[in-house]
Amino acid sequence: MTKTERDKAKEVLKKRELAAKGLKERGDGKPVDPLADIESLDPDDKRTEPVDVDEREEEIAERALPGAMAVRRSG
């Protein structure tokens, strides 16, 4: 298989995947699949600095405290 045949095969597979999703190929070069370029929704993935586990646990505990106190008082 030559390089051009591989490129054609990749293009055909791409078109088939789009057709299976019910999408059409765009001529302006923008992403065709709107979900293909979505980043992770996890906020920890967007951090630029390394995560300190102890600090993160303390932060989560501080956020959960008011809710835990409300449940304890009402129940």
C-alpha cells in the first residue's frame, strides 16, 4: 500500500465515521464532529501546577463541612 492509498483509506474511514454519526463533512476546515475537540470536564485536568494531595483533601473537606452540619442539625 502506498502513502496515497493510506491517505485515501484514512479519508474514507473518516467519512464513514461521520456518516455513522449523521454528520456531514465541512468545507471550511472547522471540526466536523462537535464532540471531537472537547476537553476533559474534570477541573483537575486543567491545573497547571502539580496537585498536593493533602491540600486537595483539606479543600474538599472544607467544602463539605457546611452541608454535613446542615444534615446533622436537621436530622
